[in-house]
Amino acid sequence: MTDNPDRWHRWLLGTRSGGDTHARERMLAERLYPIRDKLLASARLQPCDTLLDVGAGDGLIAFGALERLGPGGHVIFSDISRDLLEHCREAAGAQGSLGRCSFVRAPADRLTDVPDASVDVVTTRSVLIYVADKAAAVREFYRVLRPGGRISVGEPINALMGWDDRTRFYGYDIRPVRSLAEKVDAVYESAQPHGTDPMGDFDDRDLVRHAEDAGFPEIELELRVTVASRRPPVPWEQFLRTSGNPLIPAFGEAMDRALSPAERTEFTAHLKPLVETGTGQERMAFAYLTATK
């Protein structure tokens, strides 16, 4: 891995949790492991399957699959990040499973190094939100599957998560300082324009349509939506180091870009107590798509 890892590596292993190791472990235990387990259960793994994990990231799904497959099973880690693939390669070597792994650097919509009808299962989690041509990606999933192969896909549906609610910032009520929040939002908007960014340009119905158009004859989709009137409390300094996704800066950096020192002080005075007490709304919407070729 390079001395200056790319933004995907930095986010997954750092700014996603504000650089806090304990917060990362809590996120894994409380949110990510349950998603992993559901995706792999839906994949109906067989002992000697070959599984392709698209957008493998730090290996959450792929290493979970290795634990569940028999010694004849094989997992292909696919990602656009060279640094994350190297991270996974090192981790596989450390746990003695490197011989059951392959590594492919490729985007989800151009899996050109994966031959036709060569895998039994395709998994992916929170990857299509970064792909502009989602239909092409699902067609690639269909292409690489053997007859009878399965996909198990999990994607957040941002259209149902308050993506366009301008009265809230990260779920916190910012109406008293809305003009300041809009300045910070403009930093994020420049990186991810509302209405055109891949993170918010689709919903669960689009996932079903893409699977149908790709040729899958058997499709199931489960949509889970939860709304809570509280958020987990977060220390302010950790919150400042946190970024919502790899394509945008951490919150503290966005404030520095957008606000004057006086404005930052005013915005902090309003937002910090809400963050540290969990006084906000948490909305989650996640779609689980399974299909058989």
C-alpha cells in the first residue's frame, strides 16, 4: 500500500468513524455485521462456490464469505481502489486464506477481467450509490454469473433518508442557523449535486427494474425503513473528523471552507450540543435485492 492511501481507503478505515477505533468497532457490530450476515444468508452459499464481491472495500462481505464457504470455495475481491485491494490481500495472507482469494481492480460497471459465467454468487454493499450507470453494473453482474447463480445486493436508498430536507443537517435541526448550514451544504453540493449525483438518483423500484432489464427471471427485494427521534451521541471532535462518504470532506474541513471564524463559532454553539446529546433524527432506508440467473 502507498504511504498516502487513496480517499476510499482513508474513508473506510478512518474518516467514516472520525478516526475513532472504538466508534468503528461499534459501527461494525451494530450496523455493518448485521447487513453482512443478511446479504450472505440471502446469497445461499454452497461450500465450493466462487463468490465475487464487487466494491469489496475493506473486505467486510468478502471475509465473511470466506468464513462461510468450505475449503473448496473461492472469493474474488473486486474494487476500484488499489490501496483497499492491497489491504485485503495483506489481511488474507495474515489469516492464511490467500490461496482461496483473487483480487481484481475494476469498477462495478466494467468487470472486464471477470470472464462470462465464471462465478456462482455476486455480492455488493453500498456500491451502486457511487455508480452513475447502475443498469450497466447489474448487467455485468448477470454476465459473470453461471446459470443458476445469485446476486445479493444491499444499497441505501437516500431518496428516503431525508436527502433533500434542508431543515436538517446530518439529522440535526438547523433552522435557527439555516443560512450558515446552507453555506456548509454548498461545499457538499459542489462535490455531489442534488438531483444528479449517483447517491440519490435512484430508489428501490429502480433496482428491481435494472435487474429485470439485465435478464434476471427471479427477483426479490426487501426495503427496510426506520425513523428514530434520537441519534447516538458523538463527541464533537470526533464529529468534526467524520465524513459522510469518501467523496466529501470531513465536517470540520467543510466548515473551515464555508464559514468565517465568527460564523463557525455561531454554528458550533448551535450544533455541538445537539451532536453530543444525540438530539436529532436518524432515518435509515436500505434495500436488499436478490436475484437468480
